[in-house]
Amino acid sequence: SSLSPFQAIVAPANSLKNSGVPDDIFQLDDLSVLDLSYNQLTECPRELENAKNMLVLNLGHNSIETIPNQLFINLTDLLYLDLSNNKLESLPPQMRRLVHLQTLILNDNPLLHAQLRQLPAMTALQTLHLRNTQRTQSNLPTSLEGLTNLADVDLSCNELSRVPECLYTLNSLRRLNLSSNQIAELSLCIDQWTQLETLNLSRNQLTSLPSAICKLTKLKKMYLNSNKLDFDGIPSGIGKLTSLEEFMAANNNLELIPESLCRCSKLRKLVLNKNRLVTLPEAIHFLTDVEILDVRENPNLVMPPKPVDRTSEWYNIDFSLQNQLRLAGASGSRCGSGTKDPLARKMRLRRRKDSAQDDQAKQVLKGMSDVAQEKNKKLEENGDTRAPDPKTRRWEQGLEKPQLDYSEFFSEDVGQLPGVCVWQIENFVPTLVDEAFHGKFYEADCYIVLKTFLDENGSLNWEIYYWIGQEATLDKKACSAIQYGWGGGSGVPAALGLGGGLGKAVPHIPPWLSLPRLYRVYGKKNVKLEPVALKGTSLDPRSTFPQGHGFKPCLGHRCHWAGSPTSCSSLPCEEQLFAEKINKNERKGKAEITLLVQGQETPDFWEALGGQPEEIRPCVPDDFQPHKPKLYKVGLGLGYLELPQINYKLSVEHKKRLKADLMPEMRLLQSLLDTKSVYILDCWSDVFIWIGRKSPRLVRAAALKLSQELCGMLHRPKHAMVSRNLEGTECQVFKSKFKNWDDVLRVDYTRNAETVLQDSGLAGKVRKDAEKKDQMKADLTALFLPRQPPMPLSEAEQLMEEWNEDLDGMEGFVLEGKKFARLPEEEFGHFHTHDCYVFLCRYWVPVEYEDEEEKKKKGEGKGEEEGEEEEEEKQPEEDFQCIVYFWQGREASNMGWLTFTFSLQKKFESLFPGKLEVVRMTQQQENPKFLSHFKRRFVIHRGKRKDRASVPQPSLYHIRTNGGGLCTGCIQINTDAGLLNSEFCFILKVPFESTDNQGIVYTWVGRAADPDEAKLAEDIMNHMFDDSYSKQVINEGEEPENFFWVGIGSQKPYDEDADYMKHSRLFRCSNEKGYFSVSEKCSDFCQDDLADDDIMLLDNGREVYMWVGTQTSQVEIKLSLKACQVYIQHMRSKDPARPRKRRL
């Protein structure tokens, strides 16, 4: 009875035995939780079946061998049952009564005789764990269709050879663990698991995954460790698993992973260790959320290069924060300036001295005069002993032919025997070229070619050629006697016939192409050519043979199986296309393609083959297999040459599943060739040398020697030969050895078509430099500059004093109707939003007087009287300047400006010709110099000037000092208590209907307002209203109820801080300069600063608003969006305590 209040008994890991569990505890009516796990129980506690209210029962990790049949007769309300890690071999059939059970854990039990036929009756089951329970296909239920709530199933560490059929009916399955089984394949029915989030198939025998797995769009975790998966085993559509976060496939046979896997943008964990990876897709660098990438124990893995980051580029503009900060640093150093001294600024405004250029010119003139004076003094001292001037000669007459001795470079036997000698210009000296390298010309060098031959009379004769490369330096051109030379690429027929080719400088036909050759064609989809002996017995009636002789390649012997002559009008498409490519690329389109059918051959054809055979018999074996090409890379070791073989046979070619399209010869890829290297391709009957354009010259020469040695080392047919291929000019036979040789011209559609073809050479460099100058640029410097600090009050007052000192007079005019009337002086400083004002200001221009030192210099050599007379005559007169300020209210029409332009402005121009300047301003965009004339008493009223005498209404004015004291203004706003702010000062006018007292005026001073601003507000109040108004200065919290709150409307909540004033910035994004640029508006900005044809960025310290004008182009919108992102990133790093959010 003392235990009656207990609802749960939790006693795990206490070494309890059956005798230590009292039977009385199961008589408790409220007992609902019992945990006796990790003890030493050998059987279920007695009287346990009496705990009828039991909800949670945990007997795991004991030594229980059997479960009594009567245990689950009364425990029908169980929700959680854990019997794991016991010695159970069977389960009582009464378990089917557990219709409310949600979690059933039976891990690590033998369960030899358990068929689990009770499971279909547990319709509320959500979690089922059967790990290591000796489950097979035969001891599982045939169907679990009724378990509609089952979401977690664990069948790991069993003996399953395939996925049980009963699992395919679980549509609500979320977690499935089938690891450590013998599963060899998955069924296509797995697409029924539409809610699956975690799938564990590790430690099985899987060789491939079905394509249906790509339909599990909610899958987040996939574990495939320790299987037999290869590249083909992962479906290419795996990128459709957009929710995938973890992919683990360690200890498999993966050589590559599908590129589509890198489209799973949410991937955070990618484990691929202990595989046979060769490389990874380049898109692996775009998985920005990856936290763990494990590729250990892949010895042949080569990580792909990181691609150029173009995600931050818009319209060829790099908007990355790092790049923009770099550009801003470069330009900011030029445009940045420190704080300015107001006194120095005043002196600069007043002085009219010569510019710096004039000072430099004076210094130059002074230096020239000093030199002339010194020269004259020397002539006077030495006397006039100058020799008569010789007769002037032209510049070319002064040149003399240098005395050169060439005996050191050209020996006596040069030119004495018929042949060809080639010299290369190196360091101003001609160097004899070895005969083995004749025919090799480089664009950056110059050559001298001497041809010695016997003429008709048998005497020696000579021809000298000068070959100049397109990229040769000026010194080499001069040394090779450019006055007689031929430019590289212009084509010199006689010189081209002397060697074996001119590299890439001059289009040429290599000598081996002019030799007649006979090829056997094999292959259907991919046509390939196998060279055979040039004789008639090499022909086979079952094959096609292209035979080339000079510029006339003939394709013949296209016949049927029977071998009888048949009329044939055309070649197969693949063979004809191959022949056309040879003609176009190697014969310059000058060859003739002739189709010869067996029995209709021409005499020329048989003559080229050495005669017609008696009979054409099949000579190609039925099991003919072409020799596998071997690719070697030429390298220079430490004192010796290296020729390692490139293993291009990838591990994708499995031994068990070798397919026809995975033959080794089809795996030779163009990507294996590096432009900085030289390669030798040994095809047994052909040896090709491939020379990269950026390969070293010494390696090229070594490749020629090695290829000749390689060709002679093995027993090859007599028609075998070595051919040379330069990158970009490969022959068609060489290209056919590679899989999918790409000849497609890569086109950049952002460039002109004319500039695409030339990507190298001097012309290409010039073009690239021009592109850099012409490419679209962006100036985002303003985004990275610090916020403009407000001008100190002392500096503002000093500037106002300076500008008012220069002011000689000011007259005001206001537009009344269609004419401008003179504005009364008492209304100076009062403006209305519906009116237009004109102010004519006359400024005194200070006169610059010469310093005393300059006067003394000028007075030297002159008498005192002459100096005084000149000083009186040249006494400067005072001058003046007139500026007309036109001010237009926000709600005024443009008619005022037109009226001023055609009336008042013309009158002013006639009165002050050449000295008039017109400055147009709009409300709250006033000129600082204009504001200084009102001495911080600039008031803007709403409405029209004439309407001030109408029925008076309460009015509220805000003292605005954005940007400093110079921009101070008193602006009328809506009469609303919600617009008050504790950091500002306001003036409230409450009018009365009495004639004696017109009303009362309050100056409301906020709790956090600046004291100087409070004093200014009181001064403006006294200036705005005369003695007919009662005036009162009140602090925040001391407002009188009868007049203040009644006059303002009613008391409302308002902001108590204006922290945004310390951070507010307004940027303008525009293309008006011809390129995208961002500029910052002054701190005293308003709504009128928003331009309809531009984008505005407003930062209030917490949020960055992007305002889009109605006439803005799409280009500006996109570029401004990127600029906004860059600004937010910059402020996040600069001011992490105030992260900005973007608002559109």
C-alpha cells in the first residue's frame, strides 16, 4: 500500500535476479512504466500479467529464454515493448492482442521458431527492430499491408538474400536498415517508399542500384558502404534526390561518380574512401554545403581543378566581395581624402594664383634661361673661337656600314656541295641547325636558308631565303636581313620545298602525306583506317580501301559479299564523310575523290599499286583484331630521356562485364593529351608524334629521335612510317584512333565572330588587351567607403561666416500668378511647397595682391620712382559675381521655371552680362552656400503663400539637421503625435480664434535631443512668430494636456530613439556614365532624391531596401541586385553586430 502512488519503476543495470523482483509491485493500479533492462533475469517476473495498466515494458539485455503465453492477455494497452538481447527462440501467439503497440524491439534474439505471424495484427505499430534475429525470406510475414503507420524498420545483421516482399507494401516507411545482409539486388518496387528518408544498405552484395531509387525524392541519408558498386551501378538520375544530405559509399569499386550526384545541393556529408577513384566531377566544387568529404585510400585519385568562379559574375562583371574590395582599394586611394581645414578652404576660395602647370612652366623657362646665361658667360671668357659650322648632312648620310666579319659563323665549305643549310638566329648570331631538324620552324625565331644546287652548266648556284616568324623579336628580324626576308605565314613556295614543314607558322603539306598509301577501312559506327602494303594482293573483296596518291586519293573496291562486280553509285555515309574530311583538312580541298567498284578499276589505280594481281582473294582473317594503340609521353629525366606509357585503359572496363563499347581502343581520349607535352602513339603499322603547342623545343627534338628508335626496335611491316602531328593540325587517321575526337570550334557568344578564330599569337594578345579595355566594368567604390560624417557645428558656422562675408547683397522674388514679385524682407527664409522663389545674390570677388618678395624681385634694376608709378598704374580694381538661385517647392509646377527662364533670367543677363550664374534647386535639395545665407533659419511651410491668411489650423514643424548644422531646416509635417521622436525637437503651433491672442506655440524638446538643437528650435520659434503668440518651451513628458495634446490631435505612442540616423545611407545605381556605377547621396537626402530611371539602395542600419524606378532597365536591376548583395556581405564583415537584411 505504501507503493500505491508509484506510476513508474525504472531499475536498469542493477544485477537484479528473479528473486529480487517482488510480486506485490504488479498489483499497483497506477503502474504504467517498468524498466528492468540490463539485469540478470532468466524469465519474466511472476505476476507481471496482473499489471493491466502497463504502457511501457523494457526487459531488454537480460537472459530470458521464454515468454509466458498468459503475459499479453491483460497487457493489451502496451505502447512500448523492448525484449532485445535475450535468448528468446519464439514469441507467444497472444502478442496479436497488442493492437495499441507502437514500438516493438526484438534485436539480438535467436527466434529460430518465430514466424512473426502476430505482426499484421499490430495495426498501430510504428517502429519494428529485428536486428540479428536470423530472419530469412521464409520466416517473415508475406504481407504487412495493414501496418499503415510503420515508419521505422531494422532488419540488419540477418540472412536476407533480397529485400522481403512484405516491405514493399509499407508506404509510410521513413527509416529502413537492411545492412549486413546478403542482398544482391533491389527490386523496382522500391519506388513505393515515397516517404523514405533514411536507407541503409551497407555490407551487402549489391552491384548496382535500380533507377527507381531516383524517385525517392524525400531521401536524406543513403548508406552503401562495403558493397560491390561501380560507376555503372549508380544510376545517372541520382541527382533527382534533391533532399539528399548524406551519401556514404566507402569500400566499393567506384572509379567515378555520376556528375548528377553533384546536383544534390543539400549534400553535407560525402564519404567515398577505399574505392578506385580516378577523379571526381568538376561540379564537386559547387557543393557549398559539404562539411565532410572523405576520399582517403584512393591511390589513383586526382582531384579536378577548381573551376573559375562565375557565380558572382553578371555581364562579365565579377561581383565577388574580394574582387570588389580590391578594386575599391585601388580607386579609393585616389578618391579618398582626409578632413579638410576650413581656413585652408577659405584661402583656396579666395586666391586666384597661377595653377600648378603654370608654376612648372615658369620653372622650365627659368632653367632654360639660366643655361643660356651660363653658355654666354663661357663664350665671353674664352673669346669668340667658334669654328665655322660644317655643312649640314641628312641623318642617313651619317650612317656608316659596319665592318663585320662572318668567317666565325660560316665556314669555308658552306655552299660548296649541293644541299640545304639552315641557320637560326640566336643572340644576334646565326647558329647552324642540325639536318635532323630541317623543316621545323618556330614562330618566335628567324632563319636563314641556303640552297646549293648545280645549274644546267654543272656549276654551283645558290638561293638564299630569309624566314621570319610572326612573333619574332625586333633584334632577330634585323639580324636575319629583314629587307630581303619573307614574313612567317605569307607562304614562300621555293622555301617550303626545302624542308619538311614550318610548324604552325605556314600552312604546309607534310612530306609523308605526299607518299602513296593504302588503307583498309574497318568499323561501322566509328570508321578507322589500317595501313596495308601498297600492292594489289592487299585488297580484300569484303572491305573498302582508300588509296591516296599525292593530291588524288582514290577509294576503291567497294563490293558485295559474293565478290562479283556490282554497280555502286555512292560510298557509305561514314566512309564518305571520312574521305571528305581528309580532302578538306589535309589536301586543302584540291584532291579528287573517285569511287572504284571491283572490276572497274582504272590503269592509274593499278599502276599506283604496282600492277594488277591475277585474282583478288580474301586476305583479311575472319578474327581480325587491330593492334591496340600504345600512348607514350616523352619526358626529360635527370640526364636521360623518359618514355613512360600512358595507361588509358580505365578501371571502368570490368573483367566480368566487358562490353563491346568498352574496348580498350575506344578508351583513348583526346583529354589525355597535354598542350605542354609531346606524345608518341604507337599503332604498330604507324607511329605518330603529337607535339603540343606549348611543349619545350628540346622535348620535340627528343621525340623525333625516340620515335625513330621505337619504330626500328620492333618487327614492323615495310609500309610502317613515322608521322608528325602538331596540335590543332592533326591528320584524320591520327584522330580516328581516339574516341570522340572533338573538332568543334568553341565559340564564346559574348564576343564577335571575327575575334573567335584567333586565340593565340601577337594578334590574339592585342585583341585580348582591347577586350579588357572594352569590357563592361563596374564601379562599386562608394559601397565600401565609410559613411560621410556630419559636419561639426563649429566648421559649419565658420563656412557660413565666410560665405556671408563675400555676400554683397541679396534680393528675393516670388512667383505670383504669371509674374515674379519682390519678396518682403521679413519673409526671407520662409518657403512654401506650392511656390517658386528666385534670389539674386551679388558676391564680392576678392582681389589678389602681390607678395612683398615678388614686388622686390620685380623692382630690382628699376628706380624707385618708376616702381611707384607702375604700382599706381597697375592697381587692380574690385570685381563681383552674381548668382541667381531658383527654388521650386515639391508641389509646385514647372511653369515657374519656364516663366523665370523667358522673363526674369533674360533681364538679369542683360544687367550683368558675363557675370551671371543660374542655380536651380528643388525642395530639400538646396545648395549649401544658399542655405548659409539664412543662418539656420530655413523654414518650409505647406501650401501656398497666399493661403496663410485663411482659417488657421494647428501645424507641426520638425527641426531637421541631417548632415550637419549647414543643412538645418524647419520643415512642416503632418500634425500627428505619432511622428514625434525623443531624439528630435518639434515646434507646434496651436492657433486661437481670439483677435488679441492668435495662439500658442510650443517648442517640444525630446529627451535625447541635442542641446544645441534645442536652443536652435527656440530661436527659430521666436523668429517665426511674433509677440501675438504665446511661446513656451516644454520638455518631453511635461506636455500640458489642455493645449498640446488637444492641439496635436491626441496622445499616441511614438518612437523614442532614432538610431537609424547614425547609419542611414542612400546609394544610387546608374548606367549614365556608360558603365554600371554606384554613388552615394549626401546624408541630407529625401524622397525627391529617388530617380525613376535608376535603382536606389537605402540602408537604415538594420535593413537594406532596394527601390526600383519605373523606367529602370533589366540590366540595371540585375546589376543592382548583385551590388546590394555585395554591400550586405561587406557590412556583415565590417559591422557583425548589425547584420543587414535585404528588402525589395
